[in-house]
Amino acid sequence: MLTKLRVALLLLVVVAMPMRAQIGGLIKQKITNELSKKPADSARRADSTRHADSAKAGAPAAKPDPKVWENYDFVPGNKVLFYTDFSEDRVGNFARGVKYHSGPVEVVDRDGVKMLRATGRSEFLIPVGRKLPERFTLEIDILGSPPKDGEHDMYEMLTVEGGTEVDRGDKSASVVFSLSNAWITGGGQYYPASNVLVPEATRHAMRGNIAHVRVLMDSGYFKMYANERRLFNIPELPFKRDSFVRVNLNASEEEPVFVAGLRLAESETDVMYDALLGKGRWVTQGILFATGKADVQPESRPVLKEIAATLKSHGDLKILIEGHTDNAGTPAGNLTLSDARAAAVKAALVAEYGVDAARITTKGLGDTKPAVPNTTAAGRAQNRRVEVVKQ
């Protein structure tokens, strides 16, 4: 009897051993799978009229809270002086549009999007073609690597100053930006007194994503923004007016910095109504849309506010809103898209700003009325626009 019981127990152990090994293997494999999962790469170029109208649109993003954008008042210049999204550059080379100065920097293909990558302290110049005008805007789309320690972002990730050489004197302000903070040296400003912290929510949102750095200069008035946050609002700042703007990037092999796009533009007309009276139309590239769609982006609020305020101040004014695209895609598709975008602008003015719908008509012109030839990225950027026409 005892012998039979021992045999039975031995058989039970032998059978159970492979089962235990199988279960253990499944648990180990599950843990391995979870640990090996990589976060989705969110470094995608921001959707807007800055980019080709025929680009494929991704999954719809969550609609942002309009209250976040209440103090956002950036209006981009309407006459492009320089533009590049690096789409026409060769991977492995330096970007042709800007002038190389120093450091390890080259064009790379990052998830199907061409960007300028720096892997060390690097510097290049943005050519203006003439002396910087008194009123201009500068937009830089920049992507910094998440901090290795999860806390300390790259120091002095981006520095911008007028001229070809470092000055930082009384008449030349140098603006420094990182994902954590920004400050100004020169022009009567100095660190740490000029230092401002980027709000925590904005900082975390920019890590691993493209940050939209925007500068607005109106004579001496200086404003700077990171995404929807205004970081500086200084009535008098001497930014050197030169034929070049110097851009310095601080990066490393472990923490590279990418530039996805550059746009420098002159702000020609301050008041929309003056432009309508003088020229009969007002051109803006400050109304932004999701790529390939007619969804008006929240960054468009300052321009929409200006249109609404003009209509409310001049009760007899009626306008036509024209939508224009570049020549990417099919002519029929561009007409449809531009028509939908013009209608979306009207809908926003009526729904969000209380404008009388009867005072606005819309029309999409697609790529049939280019402002400049569509032969370059800068030309196509100039042609992606909205025009307000006096009726």
C-alpha cells in the first residue's frame, strides 16, 4: 500500500513539473513583453497651413480648451522673408536655405519627416535678404529630446540674436530658450533677472513633441511664446536689425535637438480695416488648419478676434473670405479643401464671436490664384493663406 502511494505521488510531481514550467514561462514572457513595449513616437510635425495641404491627416486630436488660449495674441507676419521645412533638402547634407556657421548639424529623416538635427553645439544663420524690418515675426518649430534623468532639460537649447556674431551688448538682445525656462541677455536685460519659467504643464507637453517658439517684434516691443504660453511681454527691447538672424543650438549625441521648420515674416499692415480701405483685401497666414482638413486650430484665435472686432466696429462692412492652397494634391481636391476652410472660418466667427452670418460670404479658390510661384517650399508656404476681401 505504501509503495503504491509513493508511486502515485511521484507520478503527480512528474506531471506537475512541466505545467509549472509552462505557467512560469507564460508569466515571464508577459513581463518581458510589457517591459519591451516602446512608447509611441509623438514627434510629428504640427498640423497647420505651414505644411503641404495634401499631407495625410492622422487621428483627430482632442479639442483643446479655448480658455487656455485667451492670452495668446500672436499674429504671424503676412510677408514671408524666409521659410523652410527642409522638405527640399537632401538627407545627410546641411540645409541649403540657411547658412552654416559651425557644429555637427545635418538634415535627417525622422519618421518620414525631414528635420535639421544638431548633435552638439551648432550654429547657423537665417538670411533675411535685407535689413530686418521694424515689424516682423519669427517662428521656430523645435524638438528637444526628453531629459535623460527625467528632470533637467537641455540647457540653452535654442539661442536667437540679430547679426552674424555673438554680441549681447546694450543694442543687441540675445534670447535663450529651453523647455524649462527662457531668458534674455543684452539690450538692458540679464540673467537671472530676465529668467522666466515655462509652466509645468507646457513643459511636459513639449517634451518629446515639437515646441512652437514664436517671436513678435513691433519696433521695440518684444513678445515671445512657447506653444500657447506667452513668456515675454517687453515694451522696449533692442533686437539688432541685421540681414541675418543667428540661431544657436545646444545638443549632444545622447540628447539631439531637431528643427522642423523656420518662418520669418514682415508684418506689413497693422490694422485690418486700413488694409481693406487701401487695398480692398487683407491677407493672413495666421489662420491655421489641421493638415488636409478644415479644422480651425486654436492658434488662429488672435486673427479671428481681429476680424470679428473689425466687423463689429464697422457695422456697414461686409466681407468675402477666400481660401487658398498651394499646388500640392489635385486641383479638384484643393478647391474642395479651400472651400471647406473658408466656410470653417465663417462658422467660427459666427459661433464663437457673434458675427452676423449675413455679412460674410465664402469662396474656395484652391491653387488657382497663387500669390507667388509654387516652385519652392517658401512659395508654397506663401500661397497657403486666407484672404479677407471688402464687399
